[in-house]
Amino acid sequence: MTQVDVLLGLQWGDEGKGKIVDVLSPKYDLIARFQGGPNAGHTLEFDGKKFVLNTIPSGIFNENIMNLIGNGVVIDPIILKRELDNLKTAGHDPVAAG
């Protein structure tokens, strides 16, 4: 049987969900963002650099994890492209990860 854990925020945002997912992600094979939009952001630090992610799931820096953006996520293509470009500039190819 497959186990699924869900992390939800119940305090109208800013609970630190992104950071918690980042810390817990090595224990999982898949990290999925299933709802929300680019107004929600999470700041992560990786290799001494800060990254602000609005669309891309927090597990992106672990190369052994598949990250999924679900069909309930509102995607702003301009913001998503900026996130992808920022990650690539920093040496992280999110398409190759996972």
C-alpha cells in the first residue's frame, strides 16, 4: 500500500509550508503542488543562495525527487518562466531534476 502525506496550511498563508516541505522532501519520491497561484511564494536557501519560488514545488533542489505541478495550480507563464530562468542561471535545471 502506498502512503501519502498531505501538508496543508490552515492559517491563511505564511505558515512556513514551503520550508517544511523542503526539510521533509528527502523522505519522499514525489512532491506535488496541487492548488494555489503565484501570489503564494516560498523562499528557500540552497547552496548558500536564496530562491523565491511561486509555482515550482519546494522539492526541486533534491535531484532524487519528482516534482509535480497539479491541475489545480493557477500558472502565470511569465512568473513560471522567470522561476525557471533563475534556477537555470544558478546552475539548477528543473526540467532535468527528478
